[in-house]
Amino acid sequence: MGDSEGESNITMEIVKDNPRHPWIWHGLSSNPNITFEFIRNNLDSICWYRLLSNTFQLEYTTRLEQQKRRYKLIKNRKLRRKQLGKRDAQ
């Protein structure tokens, strides 16, 4: 199999099908073929520093930021409703 670092031709299926191979996880984490499912299934092995610099991250980061904004909006709405409810009760 060779060194997994920098080998973008290694798919996550190859890794999944060869669990006994001594994979170099920081290399796999920077592999552009990495999938979210693979990350979820290997949380303890992923090199998070390399994953964050992975080029696939752009799309995910954008979606994550959108989710964070949505969460903040929902949280702020709930907080405002509570505050309005307290005012009405006084």
C-alpha cells in the first residue's frame, strides 16, 4: 500500500477494506478523498490539525458556519421570548 501521506489516490474504501494496514493517520486526514462518514467512523484516529487544513473543508466549513448562525438565531429568539414573557408577568 505504501505511505498514505500525500497519496490522494487512496480512497476511504481502500482504508476501510484494509483495517490491519498500519495507516499513517495524519496523511489520511489530509487526503482530499476523505469523507464525513469516514471521519465519523474514525474519530479517535483522525489527525484534527491535518483535517482542518484539508481542501475539502471549505464546503463543510461554510455549512458549519451557516448551522452556527441558525443556532444562534434560534437561541436568541428563545431568549427574547423568555424576556418578553417575564415582562408580561410583571
